[in-house]
Amino acid sequence: QLKFVESGGGLAQPGGSLRLSCAAVGFTLEYHAIGWFRQAPGKEREGVASIMSADGSTHYSDSVKGRFTISRDNAKNTAYLQMNSLKPEDTAVYYCAAAGDMGDSEYTFHNAFEDYENWGPGTQVTVSS
């Protein structure tokens, strides 16, 4: 099963930064596309960013483009989400998911993770002054 342990969340002020980590458990992260997702209270889970396994190409939702950066360190079997210029609307629980590359970073972002089921507890991010 493709599972993760997410960490790095916490309380940040508007305009601040946080770096989230997700460590793969029981599988090799290198061979999978990785996605970061988030779910705010009362809202559906939404995709934030993804990174391909083949070439490291990335895709972001419009709401975080230019502020968040997804990366991966295959040697550490870990993916990261650097979040800058945080806004109160970024407050949510953040999760990782894994899937196979689907040939294009944008298509992978929107379609590859639909069948992912092994959601962990995630890591809480709260942006507030």
C-alpha cells in the first residue's frame, strides 16, 4: 500500500512560511507521481500541487501558484511542500498521495490521484494573526 507520514504543519502568520514533508512508508517514492492535497473545514479535499516521477515536472492549483513549491528527494524517500506568502485561506489539513505518471503534469494533477485511498491523518496548517 502507498502510505505517507505527513509533518511540518503548525501555526503561521499571514505572509509567513512553512515547509511540509511527507515520508513514504513501505514503498519507493521514486517511481510515483506525488500530489499534495488539502481539506479545509466544511470543504471538499482539493489538489494543491503534484510532481511527476519521470522528469520532476510540476503542476499547481491556481490558488497556490507562485507561492508554493513542491519537490522530492528520492534518496530520502520524501516529498516536500514549501509554502510561502501564506494566507488565512490556506488553513487546512494537508495530505500526500501517490499515483502513476499519466504522461503530462497537468493531466496527472487532475486525474492520477482519483483512486488513491490510503489517506493518512495529514498535517494541520493554520494561518492566522
